[in-house]
Amino acid sequence: EPEVTQTPSHQVTQMGQEVILRCVPISNHLYFYWYRQILGQKVEFLVSFYNNEISEKSEIFDDQFSVERPDGSNFTLKIRSTKLEDSAMYFCATLAGGYEQYFGPGTRLTVT
Amino acid sequence: AQTVTQSQPEMSVQEAETVTLSCTYDTSESDYYLFWYKQPPSRQMILVIRQEAYKQQNATENRFSVNFQKAAKSFSLKISDSQLGDAAMYFCAYSTRGGAQKLVFGQGTRLTINP
């Protein structure tokens, strides 16, 4: 069965550094999402992406965050200058056009 | 804005028994989806069951079923014949039927299965 993959599985970075989290969506999916889950808390929506542009973003998704699909396959989330509070699990999800979002295994980001 | 509330932070059940997890939501939309996701210790998000709001019939998937009360905006999950592998965090989630279809999650319920 096709699956969403994410790399790296765990990223440790120092405060103020830039990080790029990568996702490879399922090939025929059209909608892409990033979600965040701080340890012990609920999963929160960050941004949705369709037709090469952001379709919706949350208040969490400020100027420090950006997304792109640089090569037609990867879907990336960049955090320009990480803060301690950015430490979380980041999930990529993709949607073909129906209802089911397929989640990747997540990237655990630790900011020290 | 849509909100999802899970009022039970933790639940426990004896193996082979039945347990019900509660969820309420708030929306002004008439057409939407509701979901239950399971998150085991690996933290992978696994879709358990979904319900379309326009369908009156409650969804079922093997041992998992829902009680969808649209007027009350309630969406509970019933797990029958609980198994040790059912132990996980369970998240209730909502999405609109069109548009960006972002998922709005509840706070989660940690389910423990007692052998």
C-alpha cells in the first residue's frame, strides 16, 4: 500500500538554526498538510497546500515557517530560526481528494 | 471556528470488555466529516473510523463503531471486545467536506487495556 514518508525521523538542532523537514507524498495525491504535536498535547494544524500554493494556514504558521514543493515530489516545511517551543512532532499528511488524510510517521524535532 | 472536545483524558477497560470514548464538536457547517484516529506509542496516526455527516447510519469497522448524534454534535467511539493492542491515545477529529479540509483534533483520550 502506498505510504507517506518523512525524513529525518529525528532532528536535533540548536535554537536559532534553520531546519527543513521533508515529506514524500503519495504520488497521485493533490492536497498536502503539515500538523504539529507538542509532546502530550493534541495534534494542531499548521498549513495546507494545494496546486502549488498555500490554501489555508493557522495562527501558528507565522513568518518563521514556509512550505514548498521544490521538485514536484518532495513537500517541505522550513523553520527559519527555531525556538525552544518549536520542539514537537511534525506530521505530514496527504489527501487524494476524498476524505482520508494519510499521515506520515512524523519527524521529531528537538530544539536545544 | 470549529472545535472538538474530548472530556475524558484517560479511560481504562478490561480486556474483552466494551468501552466508549466521548467526543463533542462545534460547527456551523451542515456537511462535514468526523474521524477517530489511534496513536500508539510509535506516535503514528492511524485512521480507525470515519463518519460523513450527511449519513444517518452510524459507521462500523469490525470491533469499532460510532454513535453519531448530529443534533447534539456528539460522536462517540465504541470499542467492543477490547484487545491489548487497542491501548493507545485516541483522537477525535473534524474536517469540512470541501475547501482545505484541514483536520481539527480534540485533546485525546488515553486508553489503557487491563489484562
